[in-house]
Amino acid sequence: MPYRSLDSSNPFIGKKILVLSGGEDTLVPWSMSHAFVEGLEVGEMGVKKVVIQENTGHECTNEMVEEMAVFIRAEVLARKYKGHSQ
């Protein structure tokens, strides 16, 4: 299972991963993804953030959109422009 490896065989090493899931999702239950996500290695330079929104089904909520915006701002934009004056 290369996604658990810390070497170049793992395509997720160094990547920024955000997982958003509804705690009450019956179409794609968190229990079906949990083992994969927990075992997913991104390495020292990667980021993995998991947000399970309770009382939420298979949907994208306003709270999830806000989590995504914060993640993109912090992990992509801030790092990309670090050191540049704004």
C-alpha cells in the first residue's frame, strides 16, 4: 500500500490534503473512509486535515466551504506568497 509509505512510491508525499465528511453521510459513510484517511501518509512537508461535521449527511455545507477557504488560504496562498509584500 504505497499511500502508507514515506518514500517516493507514495503519490501523496508532500501533498496538502483536506478531508471534509458528513458524520451522518449514508451514501459515503465516514466508517468506509476512516482507515484509508488515518493511514494516509503525507510526510513532513505535507499537510493532512480531517473535518467530520456531525449531524450532516452527503452534502457540502457552508461550514465545509469555510473550512476549505481557511485551508486554501493557510496552506496554499500564504505559503505561495510568503516573503512577498502584499
